[in-house]
Amino acid sequence: MVRAKDYGKVFDGLQSYEGLQAALRDVAKPLGFQNFVYQVVRAPAGGRRLKLSSSAENAVSLSCDDRSDVFPDEVLGRLGQATMPYRWAQFAQADWETARLSQFFDAAATSGLRCGVTIPLHGPAGGLAALCFASCGSPSAMNGSWPRYREDFIVIGSYVHQVAQRRMLRSDDESPHLTMRESEVLLWTARGKTAWETGEILDIAEETVRFHLKNATRKFAVSSKHQAVVQAIIHGLIVP
């Protein structure tokens, strides 16, 4: 089972959408999900829309237009207002729209998808994306695992968004390159964790956390870790 402190190893160094798709498969299955979609719902100014799915066919689609695919209500929920992962069961109606869910996830119409999680991903300049996981299981089956895995969803979402956005960056973009470990420590700093707490989460020494924070601060040419966090968020490199 891949846990929060190990996700950096899964996503580190990915340069292609195909690699990102494979990494998502690796982390989704242990969490009990067979289907996933990462989608840029609202691209920032000058950006592009992207949909990356678990489907073997048409796994990646890129576009520069403003047309939005219609999210099924169970998937969308309160995407624009939410900042934390949420279960579809929180917004579900009595009858699940299996066909719409299956179409959205490029899954077979008979798959019976009705259990899932949406991770809101807010970016700079009004950008909005979502990472969604789906399975055929009962929504009630998630009740026991939800508190245990909620932290995992937060970390996975941040990594996926970072890799995808970096892949889409224009060649003239001046955003500094952060290592996965630098991104990790900035993410947990943004979430209010101390260097010691971050070290416990990532299973590294407190001094190692401070070392990576110092490197990130230097790359952004700022004077504090808090300023580095702000810059990382502005550049879309982390999603707190």
C-alpha cells in the first residue's frame, strides 16, 4: 500500500501524460478505485484545458477552447466552493445516473459506477481542476476507509496537478523548477504543519525538511518559507 510519505517516489520525474496515467493507476487501485479522471475544468488565462482518464482509449485530450464537459452532479458537487476532498454520497440523489458517470469516466455503461471521491484543485489566475476516483462499490463501503485515506487524496491531488500543469507549461514560462521533496515540504507548510510535523508525515528528519524549505526559498528569491509557499501557489506548483 502506497502511503502519503511515499507518493513523491511515484510521481517524481514524470514527464509525460502517459507516465502520469500509469502512476494514477498505481495509486488508485490500493485505495479501491478502478477509474479516475483528472480534468482542468476552467483553464487560467492563456492556459489549456486537459482531460486525463483511466480509459485505455482517448486517455488524454487537450484543448484551448472554453467548452466544458458536463460533469455529472455526483462528481461536480460543490467543486467551485470546496477546498477539501469530498465523497459523492454527500451530494447524491436517490437514483444514480450510471450512464452519465460511465461516459464521463470513459467506462463501460454497464460498470455501475456509483461510489467516488472528488478532489478540488484551485490554481492561479482563476484556474480550477478536479481529480476524481470512481468504483462500483457501495458508497457505504467508503465510510470506514474515508478518514484513513483522506490525507492520501490531498497529497495525490497536489502531485497530479503539479505534474500535469508543469507538462502544459510553455517553454518561456519562468516558474522555477521544484523537486518533488521541495514541493512536499511547501505543501505541508501551506497546510500549517511545522518542520517537525512535516518530517513525521514524510518520514524524514526535521533538519532535512528545513534544508528543502531553504532551497525552495532560494529558488523563488524570497526571504521566508511563507513567501515561498505563496509563490508556489501563485505559480500553480502546489495546491494547498
